[in-house]
Amino acid sequence: MLKTRAWIAIVAAAALVLGLLSWYTLTKKGSGSVVEIVQDGKVLRTIDLDLVAAEYSFTVECPEGGSNTILVQPGRICVAEADCPDRICVHQGWLSDGAAPVVCMPHRLVLRLKDGEEADAVVR
């Protein structure tokens, strides 16, 4: 039969392995780094923020006039400039894991994290 010290070593090793596995699972980046830029329900662009190497920006034009400038940096994205009256989309800041989507209502533009699950319903 194994001695007490051997059992303690086995239990400690198992606890260490479980702890490391839990830490890895909680800290790894999942699919939450893929962002969809949507206007009028149509996906204009999909960006994997984990693959962004350098900062860049682009402009999304609204069909009725107006525009939003999107700023993309490694690991994050935001609406940097907008010519809508309230500019709430600019004040929402950076889109991050678990955050609510960045929305510009006047231009019907949404920056949202792609979760990989299909929607249950669409609301208009």
C-alpha cells in the first residue's frame, strides 16, 4: 500500500494539473475577438481582432448621407468619428469582450462581437 506521503504527492499533483487547466480555460481567447460591422441588417465587414497587426481606419457611408469612421487596433475596435447629431456611438468607446454592441442609430450601424451562435429571432 502507498504511504501517506505518496498519497499527498498524488493529490497535490492532481490539484496542480486541475488548477492549470482551469487557468488556461478561463484566460484563453475564444471566438469573442471576431467583430461584425452591420448596417441595415447586412454584414459589411468581419474583422478578427486577434489578427490585426497595425492600427488602421475606414469609413462606413450611410445611404441617406452621413458617415462613421471606424478605428481598428490590435485587439480592439471603436467608432472614432461620426457626423450624427448625438455621437453616442463615439462616446461608447472601445468594443471589448462581454460589452454591449456599439450602435449608431441615425446611421443604422452596429459593431458587435460575433459569438458563433445563430440568432433565435430578428427584431426590426
